[in-house]
Amino acid sequence: MEVVMSFVIGGMYAAAIYMMLRRSIVKLVIGLVLLSNAANLLIFTMAGMLPGAPPLIPPGATMPEGLSADPLAQAVVLTAIVIGFGVLAFAVVLIHRAYEVVKADDMDQMKDTDR
């Protein structure tokens, strides 16, 4: 399963970089979202994709019994998803305001307003 996920993650990184190289600022933000999702999947894949029980320790024991899932990767990815959503919301508002001022979606036309 890790091999399949590696190809999926590589495809997502390639698509994200392709989208970020476009002139449209909307495509740039879509590329950033793809990049963050690919990074989240990479963290999940690196933590291991073995099925396991929740890491709960039964009363009287010192370690979980049997295979258990790694909670650290899940916590890091959950935090990254929340931060990514906040950045996406800010970027959408910023793009909307820039489009109202410049009346263009092209990055080159937005640069022309600086002069």
C-alpha cells in the first residue's frame, strides 16, 4: 500500500507544482492546497499504514496490547489541516480583494499596477 501511496503523493506534488507555475492567482492557491494535502499524506504514509487499534493502555498494563496506531502523525496532520484551512481562507479573501482592485486574475497584470 505504501508504494501506491508514494505514486499518489508524487502525482499530487507534480500537479501542485504545475498549478503553482501558472499565471492565474486562483491556480496558484489551488496548487498550494494540493501541496499541503500531499504533505499531509506524506506524513501519514511515513508513519506507517498498518492497521492497528487505538493506542489505549488497559488498566494495570504499562503498554498497549498488540499493534497500535501512531497518534503523533495523526495529531500533526490534524494541526496542519487546521492551519492550512486558515491560510486558504486568508488567501481567498486576499485574492477577492486584489481582483476587485485590479480587475484581473493574471499575475503579470497585477505586477503592472505597482509602477
